[in-house]
Amino acid sequence: MNGQVYFLTNGGNETYEDVRMNPLEEAKNLAILGGLDGVVSEVKGIFRNP
């Protein structure tokens, strides 16, 4: 059985000391590099950075 795996992030919604955790673009890149199926985030972060 193959399940989908997504990267869960608050990037784009909260500000973290580790700047790699802030932009949704970094979450997307990590998901791609890890072979994950996508990114899950609150919609507010996506509207701020389409």
C-alpha cells in the first residue's frame, strides 16, 4: 500500500529564528528534494506569497 507523504509547514504564517523555515518556497524545495508528494500549509501563507 502506497500512501502519500506531505511536508507540513507554518511557513508564510509565522516567523521563525531559523530563516529557512519562513518562506513557503523553502518548504516546496524540501518536499521536492525529499521526493514528497506536496506541501500542506494554511491558506493565509499561500495568499501572501502566491
